[in-house]
Amino acid sequence: MAAMAPGGASSSEIYKGNASRLLLPTWVVIGVFLLVPVALMATYSFLTKEFRGGVIWEFSLAAYDQFFLNRGLFGDEPPRIEWTYITIFWRSIWQAGLATLLCLLIGFPTAWFIATREARMRTVWLLIVTVPYWVNLLIRTVSMKFLIRDEGPLNAMLLWSGLIDQPLGLINTNLAVQLGLFYSYLPFMVLPIYAAVERYDFALSEAAADLYAGRWTTLRLVILPVVKPGLIAGCILVFVPSLGAFLAPDLLGGAKSFMIGSLIEEQFKGAAGNWPFGAAAAMILMSIVMVVLLVYARSQTREAKA
Amino acid sequence: MKQLDLRRFPGFFAITLLCVVVLYAPLLVVSVYSFNASTSITNWGGVSLEWYVDVFTGPESPKFQRAAMNSLIIAVLAGLCATLIATSAAVAMHRAGRFKGKTATFALINLPLMVPEVVTAVASLIFFTAIGFSGGVGTILLAHITFCIPFAYLPIAARMQSVPDSYEQAAMDLYATPWEAFRLVLLPLMMPGIFSGFLLAFIISLDDFLITNFVKGAGVETLPTAIFGAVKQGIKPNIMAISTLMLGVSVVFVTLSWLIGRSGQAKT
């Protein structure tokens, strides 16, 4: 990531003075088709809903009010905190957090193992771990559903072996969603950690060993602090997409594992569509992600200064 | 005295194997079951290519073929446009010295990576509806070009950074115009990066479900949205055959990009 630092890095000035001409397509495309839409979405979250989708151009805080407050069935009771949507967000946050933790626990040893192979074997292992990342996410999620459903091969195998006497009932649970998220984003964790471990200087481990540090002490006190930027990058790359994930909760989960992605989608696709509310929920999701990214960026700058 | 191997940690190999099993088990199981002769997806009825025949000639085949065609056209065009835009941006970011707004531009290029996918999907739907674009291949294409730019940019910029500008300097000392230096010197040196950038953008476009599903409008399908629609009614054997075919395509692409990456490294 350091290599991508803006401004610094390359000081070449061969095409000096052409920057704005060269960047015009980027500015126009991302500006018009991403920045403007996000600004419009922010505006929509403050408008009045039109039944059957769309909005009426009248300022309203109804969407945010509906998200946070419960005013009773007829809207005339004193406002109480509305837990429905906060619960969905909270579930998404801990599901994403848990998926991140799981990916870290499996991803670090894997990345370490791969990075400490000989050069030839390293590329082979790396290829093995990256191939699933290139396979369509929908296909991977459907495959997971096929594998773990009650009549699926996993249950059939466990029943046959006598380990269980009835299907696990895994599908449509939070656990299934967890498994799906973990499976979807595991390669995102392995790659940045691998890059960090590859740069790790083993002289540090030798120094620690000379000073009578055991294997695990070295891991805890020397290796982990050194490769920390890779660990954090991996965690961000898993946490952020997990938080807004749609496919895993939708295909593997049930009503009790509803997550943000499905909540937002429902507002635009379902019969009970409410565009301002969907826009508001998307704004809240984006704010959470931006906070996470800002904290990450600040920690990076602090590290760079230190 | 036996040297303590500092690179080895007990159990790490086992965890790596577990990781590989988790990553591959679902894909392998589906691939195996796609050759199942039975119409039931649960019972094994012997090996057959029946479902592959069904994919190409069965009652649902026109729908999936049209969807596959849409996916392919969109992925190729989105990949090409994103690569073109990203190459031009990479030249500005790495060969045009300092200029005002460079940091902001860098953030802008990476913005599609930072905004959660579902947010981009919602924002695009609202935008296209507001300006009166009805859904279709055109809106899908515009949305795809936008989020493919950073994916194309990453390998291209990485490659450009590893190519010193002395070659272009030399060309210009020999009276090449900046355009000639770019076209005849920099561009050929950049090719491995540009090709990986295109492949990545192509795959990312092909992979996308969520944004496409929001902006596509009624009646237009790409392969992922068509598969999603079918899976909602239950996993059928023909879906497994399609999945296995797509898995095969992905494996071919990774191997291809891996080989290109290796040849690119060998030359530098």
C-alpha cells in the first residue's frame, strides 16, 4: 500500500502539464456516476416517500425518524427507541466482526505457512488460495448452500458416518451466514498478511531466539507487532464487504439472520418499498464504513510518522 | 545441537489445509454433482453429461444464453473502457509530476473500493431513475465501468511505478515527441500491467451481482442475476452445470493472468 502513496513515489515529469487532460475521463466517470449518485442518495434520504417507490420532493426527516424512533401504530404516542433496525445493524456488525476474527485466526497461519515455503512452492500455494477469489461470488455462495442444506452432502456424510443422527439444521441460521461470510472473504485476509510476512526479516526471530524467547513468545512479541499493518489491512478488507454483504445472508440465512444489505434491498425491490428509508439506511451504513476507514487512515499516518 | 526452525509453527500446516478444504469443498461438491444423472439434486444416479446438454439445448437455455451474452458484452466493454481510463489516469499520477488536486484524485480513483457495494447499487438506481434512464445494458455498462476503474488502475499503476522513466527520457533525447515516447516506449513496457488490469476489471464485472440487480431494470438479465433468479426457486441440476462451467472459465482466467504476470516479471 505504501507504494501507492499519492504525490510521493514517482517524481517523473515527462508528461507534465497534461495531468488534467489525462485525468478528465476519470473525474467525469467517477464524478458523474458515483459522486453525484451518492449525493443524490443523501438528498433522497431527506425526502418524502411516494407509495410504489420513488419520492416526493418535500423535505422530511421521516426516514431517519422511522429508523430510530417508534411513535406507535398511529404516530401519536410519545417517541420510544425503535429497536427493529438497530438490531439488524447490530447483528450485521457482530456477524462481520466475527467473520473478520475467524478469517484472521485461519488466515494468519495460512499466510505464514505460504510465505515461509520455497519460492517455487510459494507461488503454487498462492495460486491455490487465490483461485476461489476469482470464482463468481454468487456461484460460491450457491455452492455453500448446496453443501450445507439439510439434504446436502455434508449432512449425508455426517449421518452416514454416524457422528450425528439427524441433520444439523445449519441452513437459514446465523451460523450459516457466518460460514458464508468467512468463506466469501477469506482470500482477502490471506493476501495482505502474506505480503507483510514475505517482507518480515527473520533476523528478528533469530535475535529473539538468541535471547531465549520461545516460539510462541517470539510470535506474540516480535512477529505479530511487525506484520500488524498486514493484519489490519486484511481485517478491513474482510470487515467492510461483510458488513454490507447481501448474497450470504440472503441465500444462506433466514428471517432471524436478516442483515443490512437485505434491509436496504427490500426498500427498493419489495412491494413495501420505501426509497427515502432505504437511502437513509444506506447513508447510515456508509457512515459506519467511513468511520472505520478514517480510523484506519489515521492509524496509518501515525505509523508513518513514528 | 538441533537448530530451532524459526519459520515453523506447529499446527500452521494443518490450518492451511483446513483453509484449502473450506475454500474448495463447496466448489468440488457442486462440480461432482453437476455430472449426476438423476433429476434429484440429492440422490446420486450415476455419471452423465445430461445437464450440460440441458444447459445448451434445454428449455431454459435461450434465457441463460442471452444472459451469458449480455454478461460477456458488458464485461468486455466495461473492462476495455475501465482499462483505457485507468491507463490514462496512471500516466497522470506517475508521469506528470506534482499538480493541484493529486491527493483528491487518488482518493477519487479509489472511491468505488471504499463505498460499500450495496450503497453504490442504491445510489446508481436513484441516479439513473432521476435522470430518466430506464434500466438496460447501457445503465449496467455505465455502472460497471465506474466500479471497475480502481481494479484496472491497481496493476497498471504498480507496473508503471516499476518502469523507470529513463527509457522515455532517452527516446525524447532522440527527438521523440511525448506522444511517440508514450506510444512506442512506455506503452509496450506497460503491457503486462495493462493486460492484468483488463483481466481484473473483466472478472470483477462478470462477478457483479448486486449493482447489476439494482440498475438492470425489468427483462434484462446478466448471468449472475439469471442464476440468482433461478436459485430462488431452488437449486436445480442445470444451475450446477452452469456453475461448473463458470468455475472452469475462472480457473482458465487465473492461470492466464498468472502466466502473464510471470512473463512480465521475467522481463524486468
